[in-house]
Amino acid sequence: MKRILGLKIDVDTHEGMKKGVPRLLEDLGRLGVRGTFYLSMGPDASGLAVLQLLRNPRFLKKMLKSNAPALYGFKTALYGTLLPSPLIALSFPDLVRRIVAEGHEAEFHAWDHRRWQDGLPRRSEGWITAWFDKGLAAFRQTTGREAASFGAPAWLLDDRALRIAGGRGFAYLSCTRARTPFVHAAIGIPELPSDLPCFEELGVRAAGEEIVSRLRGGGVHVLPVHAEAEGGVWNRPFLDLMETIRGMDYEVRTLGEIAAALTPRELPRRKYELALLPGRAAPCAV
Ligand SMILES: [Zn+2]
């Protein structure tokens, strides 16, 4: 059985873009593998998470368990509340160009990650449309091309968001957590889901063990990675994991390459559902 791994690297914060991305570029370059970076283009309103934390006890538990202050940094925790929101990828056009120049893929993750993640169901269709307009214009401005893929912030979808995403010319989406690829029934676009857990959810050790045990069975897998985490405090365990995976004879491909090998008419057509996965603070699309 073939053994293929895709790295879906989400960039959610200004700090993650500034420090995590260059670190991961060096790591991946040294390992000789290429990843797919899903970029948050616009404001970093991470500080709003602090307000969320006061409302949602599961979130608080997760923040404490994952040692979020060390993970994201104190300043990041105030962006969008006490400090103004800096722009994320838009602040680092040279870094976006470097991602592509070094052979990786850049795709579209968000305009305002935090406001989607915290409030999508409450937002109007006009808000969602404007969110895509601003984000995709910023993506075009920094990369000089249209995004081929969208990865929804926090894997959070609703029917309106999916329909609006369906009209933006994406070749494939990576918006869900599921074991195998499928076609989004509502819009006819293939979905390449993240099937493995991330460090943030289970803790580094348990997640590492789970990932390795799932990879033992072979097949095609997508590992979700966060620039601010695996490119920050969890850089060492991430490198150890990549070393282990290398020893398991996996070929690392970009998500674009994996998606291009899919045959959409042979994939099942499915409707996503929202579910609370282990270690997550809020439900996500599965
Ligand atoms: Zn994200």
C-alpha cells in the first residue's frame, strides 16, 4: 500500500507568520519536504479568545492544558482587545513569496481567523461574502495568483459559508476532519480532509503516538500543523515526529499534488456535520 503524507500548515497569528513560518521553512528545507501553507491574510484578533475563554469552560480547559500563553505569547493574547490587530500574511509579503519560491504551496485560510472561529453562525451572509472578498483580494495581492484551495478556520463551516466558498473557484477544499476524501454534496467540490489529530488537541505525546499508530497502516494522510505551535514551542517534538515518519517510508507531498490525484467522480458525495472531537474546545466540521 502506498504511503503518502501531506502537511497542512495553518498560519493563524501574526507571531506564527513572523517566527513560526521561517522556522518551518528552514526545517522543511533541511528535511527536503514540501508543505502546504494555509495563510490568514488579515487582522490578528487573537485577543478576542480571552473573552471567549471567559464564556466557554471547555476553551479555558484547553488553553490551560495546551499551555496557550507560552504557545501563543502574551502580546498575541491582547491583539484585538487591548492592542490593535496587526495584519498577518499581509504584513509579510516577502515571506509569502519565500514560501512559494522554496517550492511549497500557499493557499487561503482566512481574512480574520478569530472572528470566523468565534462567531461564524452569528454572522450575516454579507459579512461572510465580504470576508472572502477581502481575504482573496489580499491573497491575490501577495501571491499574484488565485487561491486553489480554502481551509476553513478551526475547521468550522456552516451551509452559507460552504455555498459562498463554492462560488470562489477553488479546485478543492480542506475544511473538515474526516478519514477519507469526499465531495461536498452541496457544491460539488472535492474535500481533502485532515485525518490525523494535531499536537494541540491531545497533547504532544499522546498525539504523536496516535499519529504514528495511524500511519502504520499505510495509505494517504494529511497532518494538520500550526505555524505558531510546531514552528514555536513544539518545534522539537514536531521534528522528532517527522524523523519517525521518515523512518516509516512515507513520501511527503503537497496537498495540491494529493488533491490532483483524486478522481472526484469516484468519491462519495457527503454533507459535513459538526461534532466535538477529543481535545477541541468547539465543534468542527467532520
Ligand atoms: Zn487556523
